[in-house]
Amino acid sequence: MKLPQKLMLLGSGELGKEFVIAAQRLGNYVIAVDRYAHAPAMQVADCSEVISMLSADDLEGIVNKHQPDFIIPEIEAIRTEKLVEFEQRGITVIPTAAATNYTMNRDRIRELVSKNLGIRTARYGYAIALEELISVSNEIGFPNVVKPVMSSSGKGQSVVTHKDEVEKAWSYAIANSRGDSQKVIVEEFINFEIEITLLTIKQWNAPTIFCPPIGHRQERGDYQESWQPAEISAQMISDAQIIAKKVTDALSGAGIFGVEFFITKDEVIFSELSPRPHDTGMVTLISQNLNEFELHLRAILGLPIPNIEQLGASASAVILAQEHLDSVAFTGIAEALSEKDVDIRLFGKPNAHPYRRMGVALAKGSNIPEAREKATRAASQIKIIGN
């Protein structure tokens, strides 16, 4: 394949920003698209477009205008039927239009994994109304997990410990649902020892390969910290790789997939899948010779990946906003960077609201507890204030 290629990124958040940086280092031309101006990836892309990605007409307009070689979705809220049309016209959709359609909704990917492929997942059910959610929750039992079938970064997810909490969980899920969906999924609560993300790289004409597993911790359904390598047995890693390959083979295409698993004392249980770089994988910005964004790019363009080298105990910790701010500034950066083997990424989001992810602290240590402590300490030193 000759370079440069013209890449259209649908969704321009912090993950997209790092992908654009990787793409431009190899000379590619990137159009960053999002629903609001000055999104993180737009700040480093060659050009940008502000549209509703749920509008078929808007998507048609920008694709006709720019004629990209590749369309690369970064978020869930996209009119995926249009991606099928674009693919039929000869534009490569990553990983494929069909795979994107499957994975944009938790119900579709869950049905594929559990029913079509026979892979173990948490027991689950669906609801499109509060009364139905109450019934399904009683059937699944408590505690359980309620979340929208379409959302981003765990938004709208809650653990329900008692029937009196179901109505609150319903309201929270619907308020944070992306796109047109008013449907929630109810899952059995798995008493896991650790949650992991297995970054799975599917290549056009080469074998599927994997990054070392990444451990992560969530709050409110959103990742708070991640670390690599996750300390699980070689057998558990092998089991997770077998499942991840089976699922990504069924989806086909190329690119990186963030495949999440619950690891219990004696079992590997499939949890979620994202067909793109994963937020927990931001740790790879410090933990690997090739980060997840570079790996995604190479897989998309059919470029070789000779080796993935893990560089030792590493961790990430998010920098969260605590209040609504129309413009933002940061303090404490010098203090955070004063410690050895610590780095900071500030995403450049134009405004803030409570729990919005505004940056990430990265750290390396002699072991995982030390790396996690350093990343968390660095993140806590950075304060977000009005500008």
C-alpha cells in the first residue's frame, strides 16, 4: 500500500486524538468528525467536520466531500446503515461495516457471542420500559448490572443491589444512552478477581496477535485506572486469547479490538468488546514499544508488526473534572511531572462537567503496585480550574 492514505475518523475524542497523531507520523491525511467543534482529535487533524453522525444525510455529505480511503469509527452513536452503503462503494470501513453494526449495540454483540458462538457470558436480559426492567431484574437476581445497550466509556452503568434501586438505574441508563436506543441490558453480577482488557490485533494478511493483558478498575461503569501486565496465569491468558480470536474472527476485518473479560478464581468470562482502541489501553502510551493507536494504524494499513514489546510494570490513572466549567485550565502539572517515569496527557476538551475525563497520568514502576501508586498520585496533583 502506498502512503499517504486519506482517513476519516468518526468521533474525535481523546482516543481519536492519539490515533491521528500516529497516522500523521506516517504521513496520512486525516479528517476528524464529531458533533461539536474543537474536539480533541480535531486539534491535530488536517481538517474537521461538525455533524450529527446519526444523520444519514450529514454522513453522505462529508463522505462525498472528502472521498476518504478509510472510514474509522471511534464512537457508538453512528448511523451504521450508511457505513454499509459506503463499503459497497469501495470505501474500507474499519473493522468492517457489519462488525461496526454488531458492536455498536451491546445486545447484538452479546447475542453473537453467547448464542452464535456458544461463549460463556454473564446471564443477561433486556428491557425497554421500567416495568420490564423490574421483571427482568427479579429474574436475573440481585445484585445485577444495568446499562444502556448503546453508550460510550461505561456511561449509564450501575450496580443494582436491591429492587428499590431499579427505578434509579433505569433513569440513569436512559439518560446516558447514545443514539436512538431506549433499551437497557441487565446482567448477572460476576464476583470477579480482576477485570482485564485483551487488546487483540486483527490483520488483513497476517495472524491475529495480542498485547499482554491489561488490568483495570472502574467506577460508575467508567475506567479509573489501568495497569499492564495484568497478573493472571498463563492458562487464563491462553483462554482469553482463544475466546478473543474466536469473536474477532466472526466479526472479520482489521484493526485493534478491546476485548474485556471477567477473571474469576477458575474461569474466564467474556464481558464487552470495542472494535477500536480502548480507553484502558491508554496505558500502552508508556508500557509498550508500539502503543495501541500505532498498532491500530498498522493493522488498518496492512503494515508489518514485527513485535510487541512490553516495557515493564506500567499504569494509567484518569484526571477527572469535578464541576461544570465553560473553559478549562490546569495546575499541578509541574508537580506531577517532577517524579521519575511519569508522563501526562491532557486531552484538550474545551469544557468540563463532573466526572468528565480530561486527561490521564502515566507511570512506570519496579512493580505494578508502585506504578499504580505513582500514576494515581500524579493524577491527584493536577487540578482543573476555570480559565
